[in-house]
Amino acid sequence: CDGDGASETLYTSTFPRTTFTYKPTIKFKELEEALEQKSVILIDVRNPDELSGDGEIPGSFNIPLPEIEKAFNLSPAEFLEKYKLEIPEKDVKNVVLSCSSGRRAAAAREKLEEMGFPFLILYEGSFLDWKANGGEII
């Protein structure tokens, strides 16, 4: 995307990695602050119709759970084009997974761990917790 201006809307998985300490789970306040600082990448594994019906957490990227395995097997260029996000490195420690309540995010983490991503973070309460805590929804 060099020179075409589109790179301004894309996020890399390598830039913010240096400012965020890995933990296997994250709570609302820490996630809210990390998103504001752009120190984490939030992947929402809900289905697109849930996002359009319920809303989404600002700054999140949607990769539905049924697509997770296929998505993370795409080439870097295909992943970037489809999800507007660079495919994370296997050892990345700042990717947070979210869904509606946390169950599908846990399933996504399990699947991605099997694929060689050992340091993914689970937002256990996910969207319901975000909403209950008054988090911004778009």
C-alpha cells in the first residue's frame, strides 16, 4: 500500500508490540486504555450481522470465528486486503480476542494456539462486558 494513501487506515501488528505487557486475559479498563493508546489489536470474532445489529468496539477488526483458520492461512497480502490489518506474527503479544460473551473468543484462541500463536489475549467478558461498563460502541 505504499504511496496510495490506504496505509493510513491499516494497522500493523509489530508497531505497538513494544508498549504492551502480555497477559492471557484483559479487563475492560485496561483494554479501553490500550485501545486509546493503540497498543493492542482487538479482533472481534462475532458474525458481521451481530456487529451491524449490536454495534462494535471502536478500533476492533472483525474476523468471524468460522473464518479464523482460513484467515490466518492467507498470504500477508490477502489478509491485509480482506481484513485491513497486517497478519500478526506468530509470537505477537498484543492481540486481544473478543466476541459477545467470551466463549467464541476462547474457541478462536484455542484454534489459533493450535496454529502456532501462543500469546493471544482473551477479553473474557467481551462485548457484553464492554457494554455493561459503558464502553463506547459504534
